[in-house]
Amino acid sequence: MSITPIYTAGATATGGRDGKASIHGSEVHFDLDPPREMGGGGKGSNPEQLFAAGYAACYIGAMKFATTQDTSLAKVPDDVSVDAAVGIGPRAEGGFGLSVTLKVSMPGVDKVEAQRIADAGHAICPYSNATRGNIEVTTEVI
């Protein structure tokens, strides 16, 4: 599947998991450090944390967009939040793999309706589409 990008983000990492990273076009520069569970000091950020933050923010945007496409869905409240947990570990097939759990909170929205919105967002979110069939993603409305 190909797309015609309307925006392309960029970042540069040097030194790998225990190096540094910067985001192009911004003032964001940070140290990278593996988590303690993977032998690091856990003081800097790691790729899984960055993926979790990106996925959570993008997923909220996708849910909001979904409600503009399907007017039968309730409006996503301003205080919506998504807690994304990204796990990393060895795969039975070799190498490493990821898992994702997305916990969606929509204060003031009925849980059944919130699930409808979460499902609609999951169907169109670019992160969800990129991971579908490759990473186990669990969505939970809380």
C-alpha cells in the first residue's frame, strides 16, 4: 500500500538505545537510555516510550476525526486521555517484538459509546493501520 504524504516528520538518533535523539524542526533533544529491565540506567527516554507517546496522541486524533466522519458517534470530550503501554520482548520466531495496550478514558461518555468511538478510531489511526497484523494491540475503555 502506498500513500502520498501530506506531512513527513523527522528525527535523528545517534549511538542507539544509549545515545541521543533530536526531532527535526523543533527544540526537542534528549538522551536515550535503555530501561533497567534491559540493562540500562533507565534515566533517559527509550524508543518504546516514544512510540507509546506517539501512538496515544495519534489515536486520540483518530477518534476525534472518526466522529466527524460518523455523526452518529458522540463528541470526544476535551479531557479524553489514552494511556499507551508498549511492551518489548523476544519473539518465538527469533528477534524481538512489541505489544501495545491502549487504555481509553472518555469522561462523561457512556462506556458502550466510548467503545464505539475507540473502535472507529482504531480502524483509521495510522499507527493502528501500521501495526495491524504485526503487533498485538489491545484497546480497553476505562
